[in-house]
Amino acid sequence: MIFNRIQIHYLVRLIIFWLLYFALFRILFIIYHHSKIINGQHSETGLSFLYGLRLDLSTASIAIVIPYILWAFQQYHKSRLIHLINLGYNCSLIIFVSTLSIINIKIYGEWDTLLGYKALKYLISSDEIHTFLSLWSVMLLLFVIFIFAFLGIKRYRKYLTNFSYPIENKTVRFSLILIIPFLILIGFRGGLQSSPINETNSEYSDLPINNILATNNIWYFAHTFWDEKQDKNIKFPQKNN
């Protein structure tokens, strides 16, 4: 394939992989919930790929932090162990993303929302999970998750093959090791603006499903856990009696 012949940096390939993988689940979401899209507004729904790009890039930037660290070590101490750790990390992340994305498609059909901290806590602590997931539903979900995780891992292993390739030019190698963290930080923040990107930046439509589609479900899930942790750490001053 031409993608393998072109000399593209491993981390750039990895970013592209994640952006395409997120887009795949967005397509599946649209197909599964097409009945919720008002006739004549499908073109507006298609804009979710554009408006969701910044959150997708932010999520992908976090996903490549560990591969970047491992890649930097691999440039100076080439080791099969580092390669296997990187492979295991990315395959595990593909399985996690596949699982959460498929569950979110199911969740939205029931609750018209994405899975976050409070929804997960409610789902686990109440009897709702027994009515929400029957044995047949669990088997079907696991099968679909397996299919998409298998395809994701297969594509990853086919096209992201240059993790261990050393950069011979020492100046270029050292420069990339210094520059890449700043690029990752910019990607995570969604640009150079003063405030980091959040889910409100992906809202563009009066149709709720469009804004849900433009919100990266992995980013949303992690952000709700972060917000919950921050709320618990806030210490309110006590009133004097």
C-alpha cells in the first residue's frame, strides 16, 4: 500500500490512525441512529466530522503521549521489549476505545446522552443495568466490540510498522524529541487559544444528536471523571457558629 511506502513519522501515522478510528465510530453512530436525524438535515449532521475534529485531535494527542515516550527511548536504546510494550499499550487502547464507543451508541439509544461519570455510577449502583442489558444484548455488544477491536488492531499492525525505525541524523532526532511534546500539548489544548478546548466548542447545531456526534465520547468520558475529581477536591469554607 502507498501509505506504507511514504516516509511518514510514526507518531503522525498514529494521530491519523486515531482520527480515522474516531470517524469510523461516528459513521456507525449515524447509521445506527439515523431515525433520530430529521429529514433534510443529513448534510448538517455531516458537519459533525468537521466540528468534532478538534476534540478528536485533543483525544488523539493524549493517546500518543506514552507512544512518544517509548519512541524517544527506542531512538537511543532499540529494544524489542519497548516495541512490545508500545504494541500492547496501543492494542489495549484500541480495545478500550472500541468498547466505550459501542456502549455509547447503545447508551444514546436509551438515554439520549453519552456515558459519563454520573451515568456510569447510576448504571452500576442501580437495578437499571439488569433491564438495560439482557443476556442477548451483552452477547451482541461483545461480538460487535470484538469485530471493531479486531479490525482496529489489524489495521494498526499493518500500517504503523515504523515505530522502531531510527532517525539517523542526530540533530533531527534530538530536535524532534524536543519539539513533539509542544505539538502534543497544542493538540491537546485544541490550539493556541488561552483556554483549553471543551465539549462546548463542538456544539454547532439545534439538533441534539449533531452535537453529541461532534463530541468525542472518549474525551467526554475522561473529562467527566476529571470534573468529578476536581469537585471533590474543592474545600468550602465553614461558617462560624
